[in-house]
Amino acid sequence: MTTLTETVHDGEFLQSEANGFLSRESATVASGQVLKAGQVVEISAGKLIAASGSLNTAGDVVTEVEGILFQAVDASGGDVADCVYIARDAEVKDDLITYPTESTAGGEKAATVASLEKLHIRPR
């Protein structure tokens, strides 16, 4: 018997967004990144990468997040331009979002959610 695994579809994590696609932006995903739809991303050297979730001593993320990637992107072979991400004003399904990995100390998800909420992106 064959087992199939279905991944999150493009935009499946969205519950609502601003009218006229005002929630969306596009950017280049950095070479070497293989990201899922619903991946929380940040900017590094002007390109999107998976959010690290690194925390400072106050428990806040070191690098604020940029948003949530709309579709899966495989940039293992080089930069991929014009990738859509949710940058502001949206409600998203928390269980379909890929957050940074929690360390043994924890707190990465909570800090990432707080960073998303600064963009008016609210996981539900």
C-alpha cells in the first residue's frame, strides 16, 4: 500500500486578508532555501529566508519577521524571484503556519507571533 502525504496548498493558511491583495508583497527567496507554503520568513541581505526565531535576552526575536510565504519555494538551485508573501493585515490558521523550531528554553513561537502581530497578521 502506498502512503501519500499532502502538504499545505498555496494560501491554504489564510483565513482573511485585506481587499485587493493589499496584504501581499513579492520578494526574492535566497539561494539554498527550501520553504513551505505558510513558512514564516524574515529578510537577510535583501532576500527572504526562513525565520530563525533567535531571541535576545528580553525574549524578543532578534530579527523581526517579514511575513508568511504564500506558496512553497525551492531555491536550492539559486535565488527565486517574485515570490509572494503575506506582509500585513491578515488572519491565518495557526496550525498551518511553519514557525521557527523551539529550543529547549522555548519562547520562539510566542516571540514570532508577537512579531507577526506588529504586521497585523494574527494567527487564530
